[in-house]
Amino acid sequence: MSNLSGWSMVEVGILLMAAGQSSRFGSHKLLHRLSDGRPLILHTLDYLLASELPLLVIVKPEDHELHQLLARHKVTYLIHQNAGEGLGSSIAFGVKQRRDWSAWLIALADMPYISIETILKVAGHAASDRIVQPHYQERTGHPVAFGKHFQSQLTALNKDCGAAEVIQANLHRLISLSVEDENIQADVDCLNDLIKE
């Protein structure tokens, strides 16, 4: 991990969830090309890779074009055979694959506009016994960092609601982190969610 002043010694890694169905988008949103001609997921990867944190992308088995794209860019990914069970299942799978990390920063592949400063700030506040969730103007967003203490709760997830239930069950360990980044809430569910560039 980058040796930045004020950072904890926790080994934080990023789990990028890229195994969704894109049902509301109408086509494969992660491969949708933005104004610069590059697929949406490459914009998300730009700021995640720039953080220099360990990164693992979770994908579904039938997504061959995405697999090829990640391989071309030398991005580590793993296929989750049961990705259709929902986001919670994919998070559980990812955490099980990276038990060696002390904290998991869970990010969503359909959020291409988050700043590198936000990633570094959330990761920098991670600790083994805390959850770190960013907020902007009283609204919470992503990514969220979970420390090692929550491993068993994360690996038990199997629903489509992600890790929200883990946060709700551990509010006494939640750090709500103020960031100057409105895009922590800017996920892309449909074409209208794309920021006009």
C-alpha cells in the first residue's frame, strides 16, 4: 500500500463488483462507451488503479467480453459462478478470495465518476474494527471500507442488498466520513444517469 502520511497500517484492498445484470440499462452498461470512446468500466478502473491499492474485480461467468477487456488491461479478476444470486453473494465470494487483506474497500463498477481523492481518503481511514462510509451533504455513498472484524458477516451475505445489513448491524463501529465528492452517489442504472461530458 502507498506509504502516505497519516495512513493506518491496515492492508486495504479493493473489491470491485462487476457481476451485475445491467437489466435497467438495456445493454451491457460496463461496456457502454462514454464520450471519449472508452467503456464505462475503464473510467472506474482509472481512479481505482491510480490508488495503487490491491484490486480484485468480481465478474459473472458468461461475461466473456468483459473478461477479455480486463485481461488486456492486466487487471486481476475472478469469475463468481453464482453471481446471479445478487450483490451480497458476490461480496461474500470476493472477501473469501482475499482473506489476507485486513480491510476490504467495496466499490461498484458502474460508478465511473468518483475521484481518486475519495478512494484514498476512505482507504486511509480504514481499520480492522471499523466500517468507513463516505457522505456528501448528508447523503451516504460508495465505496465503503470494512475491516477484518466484519469478515464473517461479509462472507455470510447471500442477498441482493449488498452489505447494507452489515452496516446497520454495526452502527457503533461506523465512521461516517465527509468528502467533497457528489459522485459517491452517482451510479449508472440507465442511460440518463450518464453525466453529460
